Amino acid sequence: MSVFNREMDRLKRELRSTREIYLSNFDIGECIPWRLLAESGVTHLNLMGYEMDSISDDIRLLKYTLVNLEIGGAFLSDLPDGFYELENLREFMLESNSEFLTISSQIVRLTNLLKLDISLTRQYDLYWINLLNGLKYLACFEVSYVSSDDFAFPFDFRFPSSLVELDANGCDLSKMGDNWLTEMTELETLDIGKSELQCIPGDLAKLKKLRKLNIANNPSIRELPYSLLELKNLEELDISDNNFYSWPSDFSSLTNLKYVKAIDVDPELQDALAGLPSVKYCETTRPVF
């Protein structure tokens, strides 16, 4: 029996007991058995490790069953039309795709999408992200360190208001203006570290549910604003590698703050945060390995 046939038999046995498949565990090359996966009712498909430059349009065969798709470390330049027919897809992870990738406006057809991860990918442009506002259930968007020919999010750009988690670390947000958070009232996690910000958005106080905030590595920011004190549910804060010259005199209103990372900031600011009764851990120096 050939290696391929042996591995296919092993895959069929696996499919009798689970609907979650990590396909790179099976030595079947790039010949993905879409029909078999569909007939077996696969709900979670992990293609990490498949160095693909294309995906067959036959992925549409999974349109009724697939809810989680992870493709990482691939070389995709586009996604087939069949992908946009996956009407029950809840989570799509496409991190670390090394080729310039075009995502179609058909993304709006994935109306049940909850999580989208395009971090560490290369994009021709990111204007299609405006369309995500049509995905009313989208809760998690990871776009960190996306490369797109010096693209900066424009002044009138708005992230989806449905988001609970936004990771835009390493993106250029310098042109987005001062009030782009106003409608994002569901946010609980916001990572805008190393994002070329000149100041912290003036509507930060609108994020009443925020629990985690990362604004590290934005050295052009000079002021840690009083609006930070309005984040009563804040539990984790990273302000490392910033050149603040002004900050609130009293942080005692942050009664839920537990974890602080304040490396390479003014020692007085470090002491003010580390001295809060609620703070369990305050990191002020870089670990030595």
C-alpha cells in the first residue's frame, strides 16, 4: 500500500470519531480531499503547515458544515469564490501568509463570521476592511503587522462597531483622527501598540467595557490623558516605550487594574501605577535571558 493510500485510510478512521481535523498530521501532500471532508461533516479544519499557493474552489463543498478554518504560513495570492460560500464560517485565521493577498468584497457574504485574523499577512490594500462593518457579529479582528505598501488607515476609516477585541499592533493609525473609537463601545481588548499614534484617541473614555489596553511603542505620544481614568474595568495596561511628559496625578479610580507593563517610561509614572493597591504585578524592566 502506498503512503498516500495508508494516510487516507488513517484520515478516514479519524473522521469516524471527530469533526475537527488537523490535516498536516496526515502525509497526503497537497491533495486535499474536500468531498470526503464534506461528507464527514468536518466543522474545524486546520491547514497550518500546508505551504499552498492556491485553494481549490471545491472548498465550497464545506459550506454547510465548516465553522472554523485556519490557514497559516501559506503563499496564497487570493481566495477562491467557493470560500465566500462558507455561510456558516465563524472563525477564519489566515495569519503569516507570505504573498500579497487579495481579499474580495465578497467577504460580506460571511455573515456569521465572529473572528478574522489576517495578522502578519501582505495585502495589496486594506480598503476592503471598510466592508467588515456589514458583518454584524464580528467580535474579534486581528490585523497586527500587516504589510501593505506603506498603507495607513485613512482619516474617515472606522473599524466595525461590533468588535470586542481589536489587535492593530504594528499598523499605521496616524491618520485616523482623534475620535475613531466612539462607536466601539463593546471593546474589551484593544491593542494599538507601535501604531504611529501622535496622541491617544480623545474618545478613549467611551470604552467602558475595556479590560486590556496596549499603547506601547508609540513614542510620539506625549500625554497619558485623564480619559484613561474613566476605564473602570481596566485590568491590564501596557504603556512601555513611550515618552510621556504628562499624566494624571492620581490613578486610584482604576480599582480593577491588576497587571501593568511600564518598561522605559518615567520612574515617577512607574511608581504611581505600581503603588496602586489593586496592582498585583508591575513590569518596569526588560527580562534578561
